[in-house]
Amino acid sequence: MKILSIFSWVVVLWIAKVFLFSLPYKFTLHPDTQYIFGSIGLWIQTVFNDEIGQWFANYGSYAVGSVELLTSLILLSPIIFWILAKVNLLHSVPSRNAVHAAGGLMASSVMAGAVFFHLFTPLGVEVIHQGQSDGGSLFYAATSIVILGFILFITNYRDYKNHRN
């Protein structure tokens, strides 16, 4: 299944690019990040309680960024496994299909949360902060990862199951 492998790597590179390029914003509390997570935190305060909303406003970017970093590392790990196997440091490597299936599900899940917050909170599809619009780019990137991550999961899981039996 050469086509599946190429498709998987293209999707993995897109997801990793989006996740890894967003980390400096999330981990340094960039003003845009503070606005986004603060807006969601205020919404959580009104729907649930002050404590949860305050926690999300203060630490949500670190939590989401950590999950995105972990997901990226998992999705890219077959490259490391391949290199280690080539230099005889690793004799048994996990299936690329299994790793990409798990990573696709993780990516889709974390971005489902982002899509939810864009659609059902005051944040909105188009984030406007200090008079500047993102044109919906964050929402569209998250939506693409929900869809592509789920396709990555389904296709790789099926292929993994078919080759195990």
C-alpha cells in the first residue's frame, strides 16, 4: 500500500507543522494565545464554574500545547524507529500503520475540542483580537485536522488489522 504510506506521511507532516508551529505561541503566552484561552476560560466560568474556567484561562494553552507536542512526536516517531533500525540499534519496530492510526486519533480528538470552542463559544470561527482578524485560519486548520486525522486513523487502522490477520 504505497499510496496509503505516502498519504499518511503527507497528513502527518501537515498535522505536525500546524501543531509544532503553534507551540511558541502556546508556551510563551503570546497575547493572541492569552486572548483565545482567556475567552474560552470566561465562557467556561459561565457554563461550569469559576475554578475550571480560571484554570483553563491560565493553563489551557500549556495543556493543549503539551498534547499537541506529544501527538506530533508520536506521529513522527516512525522516522526515528526507521533510523534506529537502520543503524542496528533497534531490532523490532512498531508498525507505522499502528503509530499513525493512534496519532491520527489523538490529533483528531484534540482538534475536535478546538472546533467545538470556535463554534459554540463567543470565540467564533473568525478570531478577532485587537482589531485584527485571523480570517478563520485557526478554525479551518483545526477542522482540516479533525477530518484528516480521523481519515488517518481509519485507513491506517484498517491496514494494520488486515496485515495482522
